[in-house]
Amino acid sequence: MTETFIPRNDRLLRTCLLISGLLVLSGVVHLGVFAVGDRPWQGPVSWRKPATFGLSFGVTLAAITWVTSYLRIETARRRVLLGVFAADCVVEVFGITLQAWRDQPSHLNSTTPFNAAVAYTLAVGGGVLIVVLGTFANLAIRGRTEAAPPMRLALRAGFVLLLAGLASGAAMIAVGSAAMHTGTAAHAYKVTGFLKGFHAVTLHGVVVLPGLAWVLERRGLDEAAQYRAIGLAVALYAVAASVVLVLNLLAL
């Protein structure tokens, strides 16, 4: 198992953590902007998006930087993928934040050439996320990890949930794009977020489950007890995600 996942002289990995901290800070700042502003929490133009995207991307970047240290992957390849992922996180959060301050929807917005360029960039960025995280997920799911069985199970389950979150995000964009071409913009923005809750829950399984495995390991429990606890946590997380999915679909 990799105990020290960031060597002292590894500027890239430390930069990833610095970026993750700045993204989280951006999210917190925009929560404050929402608190003193007059925009609603929901809707295509709200402070919710820069707040939640900043927090989510920041936490996820830190988690991916950490959990990929357990994967059996060439150091150079991991560094390239993490560098691309970190840059993509910045692009996604910056684009969404920029549009929030411009009082414009960030996704599916082609009302002007500039808005269309931002929306297209965010869509391409989403594709990059799928490729990079999918590469890491493939290794974790196949068991290509240097970790004890409890952490290996947590990594597998966390990355499976992450893939479900990415798939739901792609599905929302696809539904929104189709609605934009067949109906009004207001309707398209309304239906785009139909899996928003499921998307949020599943994306962060890769943060919660490996984090729990890390904590259990340091509490001195024997490996069998750790494995049972992680197995229960995975089952409960899957049930919670399924309930959220059903509620999202019933709300349509």
C-alpha cells in the first residue's frame, strides 16, 4: 500500500492539491455570494452552480489525486492523467463561474457566439472527464491496485459509483440538448437536471468509501472486520443512490 502518496519533490501532485483547495474556496465564496444575493438557489442562472461545482470539483480532485496512488499505473501516465484532470477541473469551474457572474446559463447556451463557445468548451471538458476518470476506473475495477482487500473493495465500488455519476451527467446533457432543439429553452433547462440528485450522490462515492476504508484501517480493526464494514457501507451507499434515483425519476 502507498502510505506517502505525494513525494516532497513532486510539484505536480502538490499543485493538484493546491488547485483543489482553491476550487473548494471558490465554492465557499459563492455560497456566501448566494447568501447575500437575491438569486434563487435553483435555475440555470443561480449561485448554486459555481458554489456546488467549486466544492464538488475541488473535493473530487483531491480524492482522485489520493486514490490513484493505490493504482498499478506507470508514474508518468498517472502524472499526465492527473495533470489533464486538474486542468479540466479548472476549466469547468471557471466556465460555470464566469457565466454565473455574466448572468448567463453555462450549459446548452448558444444565444451568442461567446455563450456557445463556453457551452461547447464545458461539453468537451465533460468528455475529457469521462476519458480520464474512466481510465482510472478501469484499473480499480479490474483490481489493479496496491491495497489491502478492504481498500481494494472501497476503490472498486467508489469508481463504479463514479462511472454511474458520469453516465448520469452525460444523460442529463443529452436530454437537455434534445429538449433545446425540440422545445423552449426554459423547458430544456428544467428537464436537464432530472438526475441531479443521483449525479451528486454517485460522483462522490470515490471520496466517501476509500476515505472510510482509510479511517477504519487506522482504528486498529482486524482486516476481516474492516472488510465487513466496507461491504456494509458499499451496500448502504448503493441503496441510498438507488432511492435517490427513484425519487429523481418520480419527480419527472
